[in-house]
Amino acid sequence: MTILNYAQKLVLAPMVRSGELPMRLLALNYGADLVWSPEIVDKKIIGCKRVVNEKINCIDFLQPGKSEVAVFRTHRELEKDKVIFQLGTADPALAVEAASVVAADVAGIDVNSGCPKHFSIHSGMGAALLKTPDKLISILNALVENVGKKYNIGISVKIRLLDTPEQTFELVRKLCKTGISALTVHCRKVPMRPRERAIRDDYLQGVANICKEAGVTCIANGDVYTRGDFLMLQEKYGVHSAMIATSAEQNASCFAAMRKEDLKPWNEVANEIFRLAKMTDNHFSNTKYMLCRIVPGKALIDVPGNTVS
């Protein structure tokens, strides 16, 4: 097996709660090329037992004594070679230990150094790593050498913009020297929220050029809503790939749509994710959460054998 090619791909972003297996399969069904798992902290996956779930053709990673909900579940066929495991970590040794637990069942390992929320930045993880670049570099070096090469899978990182383009470019140059296969840049600074417009000018083309020179795939994230947006970003800024987050939560047919007007009806999308949730034995509360992201307002949707509001 060759290391994953991240270029020329439109991918599903790592999203807590929304990015569980049914959503990843839904995105793939609608044309996503790769899918990221939600961030999972290193200490949570370390010690998990790998269990083959023959009933639903999945691999489950279960904490000892806690078999009701898998820490991570991946489908053995439908997302094989397409799922990227996103890791929350602040320690090279723990990163390698955690990644080694799942490495044989995923296409790549991604280090989260972009999430600004407390659950991610506590203990120096997530966007906190942008303030400790030497630590981030040591984590990536360790993963490339001890996981990427051993299991022949891709190692990547997701970052946010720093205060200035020059600071951002300097960081990207350093990260590209670690041997990573791909770098995702969320085109917002750490304090910014999704409602604030992504910053591309002065930043994105420079990041893309640095990545190209280093042979690293550049993935653009932030205000990407459709496949048409992806093609625009390629042409205007020279990025290799693009990542969709919020738009996919609401309507995963965005991976096929060239414009927002081309999206499938929400009830069709909701029915499909409900089918996939049943097929993969997804936990009820998570299925409800994903449906609530899709169903507008208090609209009703008929699903086979049920009525969900």
C-alpha cells in the first residue's frame, strides 16, 4: 500500500460529535474524497481494545469496562483507505503510542493544532501548540518516523493563521520539514469564530506556495461551502485540496454541489444519515444530534418506521 495522496481532494473536516461514522459515510456517499474523524485525545485512545464488530462490519476501539460506546469506530470497507484519525496531543511519546493503536485501520494520522476550544487546548493541545512550535515539530517528527513510516500511512497537521502572514509562513516552512504529507490551514486566527469571514488574501497563496515547494499537500479550510468553492480556491490561490466543515454538517450533498442551489433537499439527506446511523448501530444521542443539525427549525421528517422532529 502506498502512502495516501491528499492532493486534488475535497474532504470532510474533523468535527466533534458531528464527525462520527454515519456522517463520514454520508459525506463519502455524496462525493467527499477523504473524511477526518473527530479529535480524540491521546490518553483516551491509549489502552483501548481493538474489537472486530462483525455485526456491522466495523472495527471498534473500546475502553476497558466501557463497551457501550466506542471511542472510535471505523467501517472496514466503506471508509477503508479514506479515513484520517485526528489526534489531540501535546507529547511526542503519547502521540506515537496513541496513533499506533489505530494506525493499521486508518489512512492517516492528523495532529490537531488549530482548535481554540477549551476541550482541545487544555494541557497544551489544539491551538495551544501554535504557541509552542518546537513541541509541535517534535510531535510531527516522532509520528512521521515511528508511525507514518512503520505503517506506511500519511501524517498531517491542521493549523490556524498566526497574527501576521510572515509568522504563518515561517511556521509552515518548519512544519513542512518534518516529513508530513499534508497541511491543512484553517483561514482564521485563533480568537476568530466560524461566523467571522475567513482570511485568505495575504495568507493562503503564500502557504500554498511553501507547501508546493516542500512537496506537501496544502488543504484550505474556512468558508468552503461546495465543490464549486473548492475549484475556485484551487484556481485563485493554488491550493491542492479543500476541507468542508459546517456546510457538511447541515447538508453533506455539498460535496457534489457546484453551488448552494444544487444541494439536495434536507429531508433526503436526513433520511440517508438516519439509514446509515441504523446500519452502523450509532448511539441514539449522537444520531439525534446529527439530525438536529440537518433538520431546519421545527420541521418534521418521516424516516422508515419513525417520525423524528
